[in-house]
Amino acid sequence: MNIRRLLADSLMQAAKGFKVLAILGPRQSGKTTLAQTTFPDYTYASLEDPETLLRAQQDPRGFLHDVSQGKGVILDEFQKFPVLLSYLQGIVDETHRPGFFVLTGSQNFLMNQAITQTLAGRIAIFTLLPLSICELAQANLLKDLNQTMHVGFYPPLYLPTLTQVELWHASYIQTYLERDVRDLKLVVDLSLFQLFVRLCAGRIGQVLNVTSLANDCGISSNTANAWLGILEASYIIFLLRPHYKNFSKRLIKSPKLYFYDVGLACSLLNIAPEQLSTHYLRGGLFESMVIAELHKSFYNRSMRPSIYFWRDHVGHEVDCIIEGGLKLIPIEIKSGKTVGGDFFDGLSYWNKLADADSTNASVVYAGDQNTKGNKGNIVAWNNVDSIISYNL
């Protein structure tokens, strides 16, 4: 299987000017494969390997010297020993070898903290999420909507030899709990944390009520906030913040909760593909997939996502607002396959308040037609990336 990742071009370009590249993202999103295919002649060393980690811990300078004898170095799962960055800084400052070191990591806050302290100004940081709809389509691997939502977007799920999707997702969660969460030492009861993750999946696409979530799990609100931070930092969930431009209206201030991978959310909720069309969480799951795709569109262009939602206190809402420079791009997300007469109601209300151009507005829906109209654009679910391509 050879799926070209859209981020590869940005990596190659950055390697001409930055001494160090970092690829961050969730486990199994394809970071190692991307690094090795983009830089095939580089020496590879994984700090997840116990022997390699021990060598690095016992003699950091000697380890870096040994792996630096070739054309470049890929240091995988760098968060296992972030102190090594301090030693790497000295080597980077003494030599001028653009793109020589490529780091990968799956725990965002550990990596970012170490990078900020040691390699600021020397490193280009990229985020690689699971496969995008665009990448699957280019590889002729995109399935129909319900199958795509059920399977999700992690690259191993598209290997021709993998047939047990449910088992892969269950194993992924178990591995995540036993490796990343246990390493953080912030969670004592892994079973309770797993329940917390499932409760989060049940709130997908909803405005987050931390107190309610904590009560349902039997933990304190402080613990719930800490655990949400863990899930965010390890790329399981993301919180979509509200857009605060007031328009003289009182606005919702709590974020909405989404999963980076809709297939993982379906697995946590034990939803089979044939249930997706009528499941009561279909709207939230579809919305989560679309907004995650918009995040991928930004990250694959090496840009930071500027994505929000808008809702006032009486229930007027726009599912997604993208800040594109001075332009605001409002997006409604509908899980139905037939364009309804009410699809543009929220957008029309917001456009009037914001005195905005309706041609910037889009409705993403579960159908397969792409059209333009007086009230805005209709965008098929498998064409979400076009919103970013066209507007930014």
C-alpha cells in the first residue's frame, strides 16, 4: 500500500531551511512511514525500542554521534527521552546541516515543552493526523460514507490484509491506555479512564459540560479537565472553541467536543456500519468527521487551524467558522443526503448579523453533489478539502 501524504511536500521544502523537523501526531497516523519515505536515506532510530532508549539515556552524546554519521537522522517517538533535545541543541548549533534531524512524537505537550525550551527558532513543527478523505480518494481507497465513518482514517486500517476493523480499534485503545496514559502517571485507574473516553464519545458534537461529564464518570471536575487535557495532547479529541465576535448577542462560551477519528468514536460507542444511517449520534459523528477533515486540510498545508463555531444564547448556530485572514468562512454541516430548504437558515441569519458575503458560506452534507447558489455553496462530504483550497 502506497498512499502519498499531502504533508510530504511541506516537509521537503522545510528541510531546505530548518536544521530540525518535528512531525507530531497520534499513534499510527503514519509519522514514521512519512519520515522514512520522504527521507529514505536517513538513519532510523526508535526510542520506543528498549535497547535504543537505554543507549540514549546512558550516553546521549555518544548515541547522537553514532546515529549522525549518515545523510541524516530520523529519531522516532522522541517523547520517550525529551532530555536528549538538550544534547541535540549543541550539535545543531555547531553544524550547518539543514533538514538533518527529523523527530517524531505522539505526545504533543511533552514534545512541545521540550522543543520550546531547547530548539526554538531551529525547528519546523508539523502535525500529521490520520489519512484525509482527499488522500484516500487519490489512492482509490475511499469507501462509501457509512463505511468510511465506521472504519475511520488510521493508515493500518487500509492494509489489504486487515479485515477486523473492530479488533484493531479495540487494540488501539488498549495500547493507548497501556503506553501513553500509563506513562503520564496522571491516571491511576485505567478502567475508569477508559469509561471516561467512552463517555466523551457519547458527547461527540455537543457543547462540553465538564461538571456533567465528571458526575457521570464519578470523578471530580478537576480530574475531568486533566483527563480532557490528556486526550487532547495525545490527539484523541479536540475541543472546538466558540467564535467570540459579539454582534451584540450573548454567546455560548463553552467549547464543543469532537474526535480526530470518527471510526475510533464509532468503535467506542459500539456502532456497526449498518446502524450509522439511523443512529441518534449520526449528526455528531458526521460533524466530527467533517471538522476533523478541515483540521487536516490546514495541517497538511503546514498551517495552524483557525476553526471555531458560533452559537448565541437563544440557539442560533453556525457549526463551523474558519478565519481566513480578514475573511470569515461560515460552514453548516448536515448529515442528510438530500438538500433541505432549511440547510441555509443558520448561515443566512449569521450572514445578516455579520454583514457577510453569502458566497463565502457553505453547507457540507452527506450527498455527492457540489453546487453554487445565491445563499451559498453545497459541498459533498468527500469534497471538504475544496473549501480550504478555494478560500485560503
